[in-house]
Amino acid sequence: MSTWNSKRWSSRAAACIVVDEHRVLDPGAVCHFDLGALCYGIVLAAWDRGLGSVINGQGIMRSDIVREVANIPEDEVIMTCVAMGYPDDGFAANAVRSDREGNDAFVRYVGFAD
């Protein structure tokens, strides 16, 4: 995807939630799981209320800008962002589908009956 398309796509969000943690917690992986679960809950709640949302890494790629705009102090680490807005079903990016291998190609089920 070109830079122009990427910027055009990302600018379609009406709001963005910046998920961050205090720097002292960063070395421990447990807080990353907790924040991941929080993001998942936010996305599900948003979709349930008619808002489209996506967890994205663009806030990390340009954390300097996000930090400045959102006034995030240096002692906090930006983990990710959740962009949200009202879905535009006619937007071309929403029709993109990727070819994927079936689960049988890389998943092994142990202990489950067929």
C-alpha cells in the first residue's frame, strides 16, 4: 500500500484511543496482555454500538506525534491505538480480502473429537 493510501485510510477515523502504560511496567509482559484484553473489549463494545474500530500500530510508528498531540508524558509508553468511527461500507479498503490457508495447514488439534 502506498504512503498516500495509508494516510488516506488512517485519516478516516473519527477518534482514536491511545493505550499506554507507565514506563516502570514495560519490562513485564503481564501488563501487555491486560492492555490487549482492554483493547479487545473496547473494539467489541464499539462494534456493538455501531462504531467501527480497529486496533492499529500507527500510533507506535509515529509515537512522537501521538505523544505531543495527546500530551502523553515521557514516563509512559504507547502500546497501541484503537481508531474508531462510523463504518463506510462503500470505502474500497473494506472490500479487500486476502487469500489464506485453511487451519488444517498449520493447526493441530489435540484431544478434541472430530
